[in-house]
Amino acid sequence: MISHEELEEFICQFPVYQYAFFKPEEIDFSFRVRWICEKECERYNSTWACPPAVGTVEECRKRCLDYKECFLFSTIAEVSDVINFEETLATRKEHEKITAAIEAFVREKGTDCMALSTESCDICEVCTYPDAPCRFPQKMHPCVESHGIIVCELAEKYNMEFTLSANQILWFGILFLK
């Protein structure tokens, strides 16, 4: 498995703000966040990266617990105002590129991993869900919350900031490492 030192050295090239290593067993999986997905998110039941396509919370929990360690990290994006949802969402692409780069590095080092990231996948303009398989399953990163993981609770648990200012947004990702 990749060492903490190798990963820490690699991420220095990116605007990674904070990070933490911990065991998957330390995550409290919650059906509450899935309820929010179902009732309030327009992406629910529309992509392979979101519920119900990712499986039940229990299935997601079991999948996550198959890994030995987690690497939670955050990146910062500057915006004119975090309330400007369109501008804020546009900054997510850079975080997704960083997540993909870290995931690729981990795999190159011979460590199997699963990456969860922000919002839902937007690699394809129109998702194939539910009519055909995902076109890019190795590039697609399901949303952290889709797996029943409440990011703000994890951030607090590992002394990471969840909010900064009205002009800075924090994006989070988790890599599960085998």
C-alpha cells in the first residue's frame, strides 16, 4: 500500500488545504444524508454517481469497509461570493482534476483505491443512466454523500475546516485505499 509520506509528497503540487488519514471503520454512515439526496437533489436517480445507482447505504458501507484506510482531503477555490451557486459549482472542476490525479498516482504506486468526490459526476453531457452502462466507470467519482457519508462530520472529527469565508469554498474528496 502507498505510504503516507509518498502521498503527502505528491499532493504538495496541488492546492490541497488539509487532509487526514483514518480507518474506514471510523466513518459513521448515515441514512439521513441519503434522504436529502432523494428529496432535495435534482441529480437523484439520474446518474451512475448518485443514488440509487451507487447502491443502498448499507451496500456502500460494505464497499467502503473493504478498504484498509481513507485519505480525506480538501481544496480551496476562490469565488466572488459562495452564495453565487453557478460560480461556486464552476470551481469544482479543478477539484475533480486533482482528485483524478491523486487517484491515478495511488494506482500507479500499485495501491487499489476508490475515489469519492463532490456533487455528482458530470463527465458526460448526458449520462447513460439507467439505459446503458457508464461510459467511464474508471473516471467517474461518486459523490461522498451518495455513500451516506456526512462530510462536515468527518471534517470536524479530524480537525479540518468545513467553511472558510464568503469568498472561499472548500471541496472535499475521499480516497479509500487497499
